[in-house]
Amino acid sequence: MPSPNPAYIGALINVVNSSPFPTHMLMQLKAIAFDHAVVSLKTDTCHLQPYGIVHGGVLATLIDTATFWASFLRLPDDDGLVNIDLKLNYLKPVADGILTATGRCIRSGRSLSYAEAGVTDADGKLVAHGTSTLMALPGKGLAFKMNKFLED
């Protein structure tokens, strides 16, 4: 497998982090590599449900995002990806601090990939875990074109 192009990775992180939804969620893609991604979110009052803890949808979003990007680099350049199944467990309530989701692609196929992610709080304690099945979308890749890989 060829190595990821560092310029491509930097450009990809910039595109993701400046797009509307991650900006709205105060979420950032911190790292991406083959079968691995790290996403962080700085909690704010907009993330809290009425009981004063982070809404489960925020944790689901982190797991969805981390599994997506953990699977992304295995795709051909012109392909996109969509989540078709998301399963998660909430393990511990969290009210504030930076949340970090670490995603890992467990299986990558031509049409389907399977990934997992764990969300940890600022103390490194696991607050949620989930799995995702993702489907490749041929011809629906990102608009910017760069060489995704460097040769071995």
C-alpha cells in the first residue's frame, strides 16, 4: 500500500475543519491515516441537554465522524463514503471539556467498510463506543484533486 501524501492529508484536514457542520459542532479532524482517525470536540453549552450533560447525539456524531475518516483513505480517489449503520453505547455521562473520538477501520472492502470508535473525556475515560458500517459511493468523492498517495 502506498504512503499517504502529507500535503494531501493537510489539505484534507483543512477542507474538513472549515466545512459547515464541523465548524457548527466545534469539532475538528485532528489526524487521519490508513485505518485511523482522531476527531476532537470542545464542549460548550450548545452541546448540553436539559440535565446539563452532553447530548447523546453529540457523542453519536463524534463516533460517526471518526469511523468515517478512519475508513476514508482506503477509497479510490473519486469515491465518496456514507454511513449506512451506526450502533453505539453510552458508557459515562460527561458535562464539559474536550472530547476525543479515535476511529479505527476494522475491515475495508470495495463497497462496504466496518469501523469502530471510542470517545474519551478530558481525563482519558471512555464515555461512548460505537461501530459503523460504511458504503462506498463511486464517483462521489471530494471536489479537490491532489495526489492522495506517495509511492512506496
